[in-house]
Amino acid sequence: MESGKTTKGAGGRKGAGERKKSVTKSVKAGLQFPVGRISRFLKKGQYAKRTGSGAPIYLAAVLEYLAAEVLILVFCNIDLIPKIELQVLELAGNAARDNKKTRINPRHVLLAVRNDEELGKLLAGVTIANGGVLPNINPVLLPKKSAVDAEKTPKSPKSTKASKSPKKA
């Protein structure tokens, strides 16, 4: 018989120690809202003795849909702009991705709204709490183009070849 020794991975698992990255229920369902957290709240709230496995997924999908619709309705007055579908959630998600974040915060919403021409006009007088301001530096304050100018103009008077005074004999 062989010795029967097997290598154990992290946490007492048998195997080489390589572990697959866990995939959340939200990712499997293709949702942004947290399915696991909603499941925990359903259990903790004791709304029923038992909860089905699909209930938190369905509830997360409904909540995500409602959140997207509320954002669209809040930022789009139907009387003023009848045929423009504003996708604030998508624009804010893009701003979050540009900043290498996975969660949308008020700063991302502000960047999305102010960088979009139509949304900027619609929400010109609106202040978004904790949004900050758009990054903007007045061109007068920026340093002048030194790379091109430096090549054309000499840096010091010594760089020009001047004739030396003759040595006295």
C-alpha cells in the first residue's frame, strides 16, 4: 500500500491549493443589486417560515428595475422631453468604471449628468449632494508650451558659440 499522503490546500481542502474565484449570485443572475444580501434580509426579517431559492433573485431584479425607472423618471420630465430616454444609471456606471470602481456613488452621477449635454441642460440648476464639481483648470493658469519653445530658443547665452578672446603672448 502507498503511504496515502495527499497534499492539503488552504483551509484543509484536499488538492493543490489552487482555488477558483467565487462567483456571486448577483453575477450569475446578471444583476447589480446584491442577491445574497437580499436573501439574508428575507431570512432575518422572518416574513415567512421558508424562503425559496429564486425569491431573492426575483426581488433583486424587481428592485433593480424600479431603481432604473425611478432614475429615468426623476431626471426626465415627460412634458418637456417626450421622446428622449435618459439612461442616467448607464452613464453613471460608465463613469464608475472609468474611475475603476464597481459601485456608483453621487460623484459618478454628477460626472455623468454634467458631461452629458442634454442632461446638463435639464439639470442645470440641480445640486447633487456629495457630487463635488467638474474638474476644470483655466487655460491661463496652465504652463505654456515649453517643449516646442525650448527647442527653438537657446536656454542660456553660453550655448551660442562666441569667439574667445585671443591669448596674450
